[in-house]
Amino acid sequence: MARLIYSAIASLDGFIEDATGNFEWAAPDDEVHAFVNDREREVGTYLYGRRMYETMRFWETALTDVSHDEVSRDYAQIWRGADKIVYSTTLSKPLTERTRIESAFDPERVRQWKAESPRDLSIGGPEIAQVAFAAGLVDEVHLFLHPVVIGSGKRALPTVSPIRLELREQRRFGSGVVYVRYDVRDTSTNRSDPPATSRSTTGPTPGA
């Protein structure tokens, strides 16, 4: 059974962007970005709301820009190779390859995709993720916490409560970014598979 993963880059106080919509502080360095790339190779399908999709579609043409470094071009290849499902009532047609538009998030369809998919699914954007959390669909939470406090803005985590989590992995990078991976363990609404073997690492040794 495939996992549904919610992944976000966040400030230390838990925001993905500030009150003006700015997230320049979240740009990963090469070390963090390479780590992200290795995790994203396991993803076969991305689920997006419209705004997150319009941000991420930058990667559709990034391979053609020779000014991008190797790690960015690698991410672009990974992203282009995955399927994208976009939930929107305003987009009439996809703006990228391997993409389809859905008018509404259907938890039962996502549950079926999880059961049938040979590769994991990733959900991007806190609004659509909140719906998935409420439906008991999210299996893992991946957070990249940047050493910056922005005070206010759009929260990375949904307001669904309670969400019981179990820490499975952590890593500290040279830039001060800290990565944490949690299993969602609320068995009243989520699958009750045994927890995955821990891959926890620590050390001073990373997508928008």
C-alpha cells in the first residue's frame, strides 16, 4: 500500500510563507536540495491545490535552463517524471505534462489510489492537506524547519486536532535546517500498519 506524504518547508515558528506571501527565506541550499531530491524519487503522484501547482509548475521548463545547477535540474527531472493531480474549479486544462484537473478532492478516490499505486503519493499545500488529514489519509509528515522566525503568515500544519505523530527520523544540516519525519499514528482514522524501520540520522552535515 502506498503512503500519502505531506511535506513542507517551514519557518521555525511554523509558517510556509509570511503575511505578504513571501517565502524567499525557504530556498534550500544544495545540501538540503539534494536530500529532498532523494526523497522525492519515491513519489509517483503529486496532489496539489491550484496555488501550489502554479508555484511548482516552474519545474516543467527548468531542465531547459542551462543556468540552473545540477541539483536543480535533477529535481526538475524527478518532478516532470511524476503524475500531477490538481484540485481546482478555475483551471480548465493542465499547464504541464502528466497532469489532470479534478474539480474536488474525493477522499475515497485518494484512498483507492493509495491501495493501487506502486509508488508513494505526496500532497502539497496546507489547505488541501487539511482535507486529507481530516479524512485520515495522511501517513507521514515531512518538515524542513529553517532557522528563521517570521511571526505570521500561512501555517504549515493544519488545524485538524488532534493529530498524533511518532518521530521516525531527524537530520540536521550545515545551514541550520532541521528535517523531521513523522508517522501519523492516529489509528482511529488512519491505517494501522506497523511502523517503518527507523532511519534516524543526526549530524552537522537538505523545492519550493
